[in-house]
Amino acid sequence: MNRLNNLLIIGLLAALLCACSRPIPKPRGYFRIELKEKQYERYDEHQPYSFEYPSNISRVVRQNDHQDWFDIAYPRYNARIYCSYMPVKGNLYEVIEDSREFVYKHTIKADAITERPYENPEEQIYGILYEIKGNTASSVQFVLTDSTRHFLRGALYFNNKPNKDSLAPVIAYMKEDIVHLMETTQWK
């Protein structure tokens, strides 16, 4: 009888514990994004510059209305690196400040903005890579120049609402492409 009472008490306690617990919600998850291995190809289309881009996951799209504007489109990731080239004609300071202003317009939403200088004196290429942290419209931007004749700038944008957590792997993936573009750019 004692054993039966003990089993009954244990059974009642177990039922009470199960009945009083509330369901615990699962944390929000994101889709797994497949990041393909990249194959770089040189883009050299009768322009005053050339560079390498990942031809197996993106394509270069020329802007019809602006001869010196082009995009590197990533259809699979719904993203673009918007690029613009302009010849320098004694206005380097104004062009650099204009680009810097574009970057710092993101300070409203940015957690931080870091500037990483780049230089390749052999090719006469100098620039800055901007990393914009937080839920901003553009997470990575860059500028390149030879200080006398050429100026190239670019900005990575996604065609969806910014979410730094879900986009972080893709941003890092595309930042590699931007760094590669900077390292392989050549002026003509």
C-alpha cells in the first residue's frame, strides 16, 4: 500500500509540473544562404580602368544614361555594387568630400563606420574601404584614385530591408569581392 501511495504522489507531482509549464518560444531563425566559390574574371571594356569581378555569381551592367556608371549585380543575393567613375580635372578634393558625404549620410542608422586605407603605389592606386556597421542601407563602400586623373567609387546595396544579422554572411562574402576589385584595379 505504501508503495502504491508513493507512485500515486509521484504521478500527481509529475502531472502538476507538466500542466504548469508554458511553451517556450523558439528563437527566430534565418534561411541558410549558400555561398558559392568564386571565379574571378577581368572586366576590360574600353574604359579608362579594368578590374576583376566574380563572373560566376555576378555580372557587370553598364548604365545606358551614364557612360561612366556601372553596377556589379548579384541576382541570387538581390544585391548590387553601384559604381561610378569620373575623370579628375583639378577637382579631387571636391570629389573625395562628395564621396565621404555619401558614406557619412548613414551615421543616422550606423553603429560605427570604419575607414581602412588602401594603397598600391606601383599601380598608382590609392583608396579607402568604408565598413558601415548596423542596419544601414549600404554596409560597404569604397573609393579609388590615382590622385591626378582617375576616380572610382562604389557602394554595396541590397534590394530589401536591411537586417545586419541575416545579411552578415553575405556582406562579408561580398566585401571580399570589393577588396579583390580594389586590389586588381588598373588605370589605363
